Amino acid sequence: MRLRERLAEYPEKTVAVSIISYEEQMRGWMAYIARARSISARVHSDGVVLETGEELRAKAVVVATESPAAAELLGDPILGDPIASSGQGVTCLYFSAPRSPIDKPILILNGDGRGPINNICVPTIASPSYGPSDRSLISVTTLKTTSDPNSLRAEVLEQLRDWFGAAVADWSHLRTYVIPYALPAQFPPALSMPERPVRWQPGIYVCGDHRDNASIQGAMISGRRVAEAIIKDLEVVSGKALAAGSE
């Protein structure tokens, strides 16, 4: 509810679609990401050093992680903002169903606040490649983290039966993921400054939902702001180099 109220303050055209197929967008980057996933705490303005000792050189370094990982890589609070803040944990449950309980690519929110479910969606409606053609992938999110996933699943199924009736009996449980840190816990006045700085120091930039509102949308916006900052900064550097060369 806090996020929905906050996003309502933005012009409609600035709110991008958040449920997207990352498969198509990220395919070209996966080989490079696989190499960089073991980055150590050695981040500097012209590259990073992996745990293997390999050094990746770059004109700009972007730390695109959740806030605790960014704090570990970059040290103390970024630009006076303590990014290593408490987070909101969630548990995500996935089910396979012979038919979808909805027919639109929307996120269903728990409107009355009762029961463990926070939201539900059907990813195969947004991206059919996420499942076989004769099944629907159903994603259920709760704002609980638990040491007893089976008990939580029983509570979730009971609420799903209340919402969607006997059809839930045909759903097959696929997997449950308990995520202790899913996103920053942004309680007031966390968003009094809705956009936090993305420049950490010359050559190093940071993005993620902790730089904006705690959502996929916020992470996407912060990534765009980093890209714009890098383009601007590299243009300045290039201009200075050309000016120096002409002297």
C-alpha cells in the first residue's frame, strides 16, 4: 500500500511496466555476468578484481546489487546515506496449474489484509516461455519468512481455496523460496528524498531499489539514472581530453 500510494504521485508516463521478460533483455549479458558474479570487495574507479585474481578493466564501474552487498563492496555509507539498512523478507511459492485463475498479466493484491498472501500473479501470461503451453505458472508472495515452509504452504493453500475455489485442488506445488532480504524496508520518512544519489565517487556508480523506491520499478529507474550519469561523465572526460590534446 505504501508503494502504491507513492507511485500514484508520479505522472503516469513515468511509471514503466515492471512485469517484463528479463529472459529476452538479459540473454546477451549472461556470459559476462557469470564471470563477474564472484567479484571481491576490490572495486576501484577503473575496474574490479575477481576472487580469482582476474581484473576486469572499465571506464565506469556500476555496483548493481541489493543494499547490504553494495555496502560490503563499497564500505561505509554512500554519500551520507546508510544503505545497509534493514530489509523486508518474503517467501515465494510457485504452483503449476492446468488453467490460470486470471486472464490478464496483472498483480493481484490482498485487499483486506487477512491471511498470509500479499500478492499473486501468473508469469506465464506475461511471458509464455516461463512454462509449458498446457500449464500456468502461478507465483504467490507472502511477507513472511519461516523455518517451517510446509506449514506456511498449508496456510497459503487455504487462502487460495477461499479466493479461487475447488480449482486449487488441481494445482501442483513446485517450489518454495524463503528470501530473508528481498528489498529494503522503506518506512517513513525513507522516501522523503525519493531519488538518492547514484554517483559514489569518480568512476564508480551504484544502482538498485535502495536508490529509489523499493520495487522492480525503482531498480529500473535507478539503473537508467546511472546510465545517464555515466554518459554525461564520460562526455565530460572526453571533452577534457580533446581540449588537452589541442593545446
